[in-house]
Amino acid sequence: MPFRGKYVDLYSCLTNYMPNNQFKKGELYSFVTGKASIAIARRLQKKFNGAGLRITIEQWSVLYHLWKQDGLSQQELCNATFRDKPSITRLVDNLEKLQLVKRVAATDDRRINRICLTKTGLKLQEQSMMLAEHTLNEALDGVQSEQIDICKEVLQLVYDNLK
């Protein structure tokens, strides 16, 4: 790829040098930044606040994975949530302060902390999952199931291409 200067902007790079790119000018930035994802997260946070749930979307994403499988290690939470270790440590610290989780040393390797839900953390599951389901239903209003299937396939391909 020829460089005219020290840096080439992403849009120019994708449109001029990558023939498989199907984006029009202005569409790319919204796609790359996850505009829909941000809108859903904001709406869900607003619903949490309105319901008196004092957790962030980031904290909820950790709880979500623990509801699916309690006792994950911090590394497993990193992998599940696509966050780095310092971020997960901070999130778990804050969830502990809220008494929603506790760290428990693994019986087979005391260097590993298992993150376990407390009774309070378990109690949040039903209400927060209901709010999440309502938010997704709002977001997907008017979207046909076939369109959702195609979208999921495309996003999985994008992810697979980059992992």
C-alpha cells in the first residue's frame, strides 16, 4: 500500500486499498465504534438505574457470566468478557464491595481465585435479566428473525477473521 505521508486514515485505507470493503463514507466509523451496542448498553443502564439496581453494565456483564457458571477464575472472566486482567480485578473489587461476589481460593491451586456469587448477587439475576430481555426486544423491534440470523452470522465471521 503506498503511503503519501506518515499516516493514512482508516477510511482511506479501507476504501482505496481493500476491494472487499462494502462501506460508504460515514458508515464505517459507526460500525467500528459499535453504535448499536453503545445504544443498547445506555438504554439498559438507564433501566437498571430506574429499577434501583446500583450496578453498571460492565459489572452486570461479569455477573451474567457468573450466573451461567458460578466460580469462574478471574482469567476465565477475562476471556468471557473480552476484558484485560486489571479491568476484571477492578470490576470484581467493586462487586465485592457491593457484596455481590466473593473471592474464594481454588482448592487445587491457591494462586487462583474463584469468583463466587453471594446470595445478594444471585437475587439480582431475575430482575436484571428481565430488564435486559426487554431492552433487547426494544432494540430488535421490527427486525425479522431472518435478519437477526444473518447479522449474527456476519458478526461471527468478522470476529473469527480477527481473532
